[in-house]
Amino acid sequence: MPPFDVPEGDPFGPHNLPYGVFSPTGSDDRRVGVRLGDHVLDAGAAATALGSPYVSLLAQPTLGALLAAGRTAWSDVRRALTAWVTVPAHQETIKGFLHPLSSVTLHLPFEVADYVDFYASENHARNVGRIFRPDAADSLTPNWKHLPIGYHGRSGTVVVSGTDVVRPSGQRKAASDPTPVFGPSVRLDIEAEVGFVVGVPSERGRPVGLGEFREHVFGLCLLNDWSARDIQAWEYVPLGPFLGKSFATSVSAWITPLDALEEARVAAPERTHALLPYLDDTGPDAEPGGYDLRISVAVNGHVVSEPPFSTMYWTAAQQLAHMTVNGASLRTGDLYGSGTVSGPSAGERGSLLELTWNGRDVLELPDGKRTFLEDGDVVTLSAWAPGPDGVRVGLGEVGGRVVSSS
């Protein structure tokens, strides 16, 4: 079987073609790659051999040039890649540039400019409210249905899947402690999220409207926003997350272009509050703003949750509009996270905070009981989306192992 004749129904077939950056065995030479089945295509080398006009975008050590090229170029390059891996006349040329995934090293696929994380799941927000404000009349804060809440994170600690996560240290203070103590976090958690990657920048002072989302955002990836809940609880009043979040954010090595997810577009949940015009996506001409992504969360290989992204209240387009409405500019390589993805049922919660109800309930795993993560635990997020003709579109998984701080 030719290397690029992938099995029928493979979630990484020619209908998908996510982008990443890899280096071949024994080399430090980083190259733009496109995943095809269980192989990666050296896109720059293929473009050069075929005399493609897109060599300048693909023969690069990162995705930066392609991200900045804009939507027309994104679609043109995708059409060219599809032809390269499906037209029989290209077979002999292309197969020389395919590498088994098992033989390459995958890298962070783009230089992260700014990183913002949101709080867009109503199910997650209500669960958090019920945990920490059990006597409140409403589990949501008064602003939650009026704007996508978010915070700025640390772009320098965004790491590619497979990178170990050192247990963070910081201040924490239990209710029974007279004063704070310093040490490694004892309530280390994960947040199953989807990250959106900005390609085309914007001018400072000019907001990006809802209808411009697809002109600026190149694609998406899975994202794990690691969280030290004990550090976060002590520090976050009144300015929000800081050291409890900034130590590591893991992303997939593969960026799925939006063009691969046309069949997965769905309407957002019904809006229960009137929205200000810049966020209003309820009109008759509004495009579907949600994505039907099915996520699985596994701890040490055991699936503990399956959060559905289609339930997210705030869409990626609304998040982008809100992020720039004050005139903040976009840069190529900006990354923004959806916030924890949680569904309405107990088996669809995207964090251990919710799954264990802040440590009250114990998760029974094959290798022992858990409330929060222990050293040596490996967390893996994977996902798929509906594709053309019933075929699944695979999203590259994101995994990380917790290691001791000592």
C-alpha cells in the first residue's frame, strides 16, 4: 500500500491535513509538516520538488509565514496540498517526502505572540459557582451572560504536547491556616479546552467584528490549561489568575485549519440575555458560530470525561470580537483558549475540580484513587469532529506528564 493511501475513514485522511512542525530523525532542522494518516509530509520539500508557488510559505521552520498570508492563501495552499496527496501523478514525487510519525520529533508549531484564556462554558461556570458560592442566588456572576470573561496568560510557557509539566510551587492558604505557606501545589488540575490560532494581524485601535473571525483565525488545536487550584484560590482576588495558571499551557502539535471543519459548524446555544451589538450573533444572517467537537479526557490512559464543545455559550468569534473591542490589536501567532469545556452531565466535565467537586468526590482509576493530579500522572486530551460524508476529522491529541518539583 502506498504510504499516502491511508485507510478509508482515517480521521487524518486528505479531508483533514492539519499543519505542524517537525524535525526528521537525527536532525535539528525544523520543517513545516502536514499530517496524513500515520505519516507527516515535508510540505516545503514537496512544494520545492513540484515547483509550487507556495514554497515561501511552506519551506519554513515555523507556521508563521503561512499564518500571516491570509485566508486566500490558506485556501489555495490547502487545495494544492490536497491535490499533492490525492492525484496519482504526484505519487512518486510525494512518497519521498513522507516520514513515519514514529520517526520524527514534533515541535511547537508557531511562535506564540499573546495568550488569552476565556471562561465560555455555562456548564463549567455554573459548576464553579455552585462549588465556591453554594449559597448564592445565582451560580453565575452578574456579568457572565453579557460578555466573555477572560484573562491574559503567559505566552512563554505555552508548550507542545508531550512536554513534561513540573509541579508548580507558590503560596497557598487553607481556611484552617493562620497564615499562607509556600510549597508545591497539592491541588494540581487540568482544563480541557480548544485553542484558536490567529493568523492575520489587526490594526491597533480598530476592533475586529464578528463577521471577520474567519479572515483572522487560521485554525484550532486542543489545549490543556494546567491549573494549580490551591495557589489560584489564594492569589486570584481581586485581579484574577496569575501563578496558578502561568507555569504551563499545553497545546497539540497539530493545528487544524478552519476549512477542514466546515461540516462541524453548528449554531451556538440559545441566548438567554440580550447582547450588545458587537456580540450579537442572533440575527437571521448570522453564520453558525459553534463547532461540534467531541473531546475525551484521559488520566493515565483511562477516560474520565467526554466534554462536548458544541455546548459552549460564547463562540470563538464572540471571544475575538470582545478581545479587540477596546482597540487591542491582534498579532500573528496570538493564541486564545476557549476556557474549560464542560457538558451538562457529570461525565462531561472538563476539569478535576468539577469531576471531584473540589476534592469531595474521589475518582476511581485502574491505578488508584484521585482527587487532583499526582506526580507521574499523564493527562491526554483527544478529539474528533464530524467531517464530509460521515468521516471523522481528527484533532491532534495533547498530552503531558506531571513531574515533581524537587
